[in-house]
Amino acid sequence: MIQRIKSLALGALLAGAALSASAAETVVFGTVTRITLGYAPLVAAMELGYFKQEDIDLQIREFVGTAVLMPQIATKQVTIGYPAADTLILTRQPGKDPLPARFFYNAIRSSIWEFYVPENSPIKSIKDLKGKKIGIAALANGNVPITRALFKEMGLVEGKDFEFQTIGVGAPAYNALTTGQVDVYNTFDVNAAQMLASGIKVRKLEIPAKYQQLMSNGYVTHEDNVRNNPKMLAGFGRAATKGVIACDENPRWCVSTFWKHYPQSKPQQGTEEEKMAAALQMLGARQRGNLDFSDVGNQRKFGLYSPDVWKRYVQVLHDGGQLSTTNIDTSTLYTNALVDEFNKFDEAKVRAESRQQRAMP
């Protein structure tokens, strides 16, 4: 009899454990580029169990470009994406089919997009790009509408004064720049940091402050999730925030953890210390955007959007000829409703947990 009671108790315990395990919600997360060290904070949060604590089973899928990712959000094939705001804004103008999506977390709080030319190039400024070939990763990337707007402000007409050329990211793109296949490379912070760390001699061109101060990638989801599943979104944002904090506290461990999950991303050349130094430079480039709160008056609230920046974004796209009107209700593009939830955790505890981790040799 006692044995039977023990068996029943064990069975109940196992059933309860199975029920608890099955309670985790599968969340498909879509990137806009191949996985790079810019995603290391998310990977760190997975490693430390922060998504599991929120009952989230996170699955990462790679896409190439915001314009490719956003339809996946609209059809609910992807739960949460990580694009720039351009594509969503452009679908809200007259004559377009509005995407049923909304940003709920401001992740990279300043522009990640930069312009590089070879060190010995005669090009000194954006205005010197008339008649030049502009290298980009893909036409679907979120930087393209803003770059078009910037060039229009400089008086440059696409197809007449400049042309885009797709060259991808990484070594093939760097080679296209240094061999003259393109005159300038318009790329994102982490990829640029990798180029610099590899010793390629390039110069960065300055862009106007109003473009530098635009937000970049954020977390976006279908509007139905905002209405019907705020708990999941709050948990995702909280776990992601903890990942940023953990990588800020222990960047070497953050890098080595990313390499553990994505070993193909670790360089083959150089000593271990040289590889780590280059990777820390790349991670640092992204973390600067993650931890820059100047857009909200230095309020240290992760995920918080500035209404003024959204309005400025619309104005820039309109001035650059990408948007037919400024009469866009920006409040329908994003929400700050979950910001308090994103920041509801013990930061000192997260930092302590991160310090306890050891980077792989």
C-alpha cells in the first residue's frame, strides 16, 4: 500500500513537471540579418535562463532585411521581429496596405548606420558621392529608405547621381569596398566594427545629427499580441533587458557564450586574445546603442520610446521623398505600455549572476 502511494505521488509529481514544462510558450524571433555579435545579449539571456523564467521557449530564425521580415510578422509566422521602423511607417501612408504590427520595445536607441570609404579615397563627405556606387547589404535592409532620404537632402538623385549595389556583409563586402567595386559602404555598427577590427584601412563619413539621432532596431509584433498577450511581450522584454545588463557586466563571457551557440561566427585567424579583442569591439559598438538613453532625456528606462523621435522619423522620410505625407498617427506605430514591466527586476542580482560566469578559454 505504501509503495502504491509512493508510486501515485511520483506519478503526480512527474505529471506536474510535464505540465510545467509544456507551459512554456514558443516565441519565434526573427532577425533582419544573419546572426552577428549584435545578438549576443539575447543569447546571453537564453544561456542564463531568463527566457525560461518567463515561460518562453525562444526560437531564433534568420531573415535578410526588414522588408522580408515584416510580412512574416503580419502573417504571424514570426512572433517578434527586430527591424528598423521605416517599413512600418511607409505602409501607413495613403494608398498602402497598413501592416498590422506595432513596436513595443526600443532596443537600439540611436542610429546604427554608417558610411565608410577606403582610407585613400578622395571622398571627404556625403556630398562627394555624386556619381558613385553605394554598397549595401541588401535592398530590403531598413537603412535604404533613410539613406535615400539623406541623399535627396544632399541633392543626389537615385539612378542619376548614385546607384545602390548589393554586396552583403563580412569579408566579401569589405573586399568589394577595398577593390573599388563600390565607392562607399553603408553598413551597420557591428559589421563596421568587424571591418575595423580586421585591420582594413577605411574612413567614416559624418552624417547630419538628425540622422544620427534616429532610433534603429526595436522589437515589433502583431497588433493582436499587444492586445491579447501582453504578459508574453513583457516577459520577453524583461529577459532581453537582463541580457543587455549581463553583457554590460561581463562582456568577455557574453562573447564566449555567443561563440558557444554560434561557433561558425568565431574567427579562424589570430590568437585567442586577438579574436576576443575584435569581438569585444563589435559587441561594444552595439551596446553603445542599447545603453544610450539620450533620446529620452537620459531616463534609464529600457524599451522606452520617445514620441518626438517617431515624429522626427516621419519628417525625415517625408523630406527625403520616401513618404507622401507627414499626416501619420505615430501613436499607432508603437506602445510604451509595457516599459515598467521590462524594468521590473533586480539589476544588482543580474549583474552578480553575470560576474559569476566564466568565459570559455
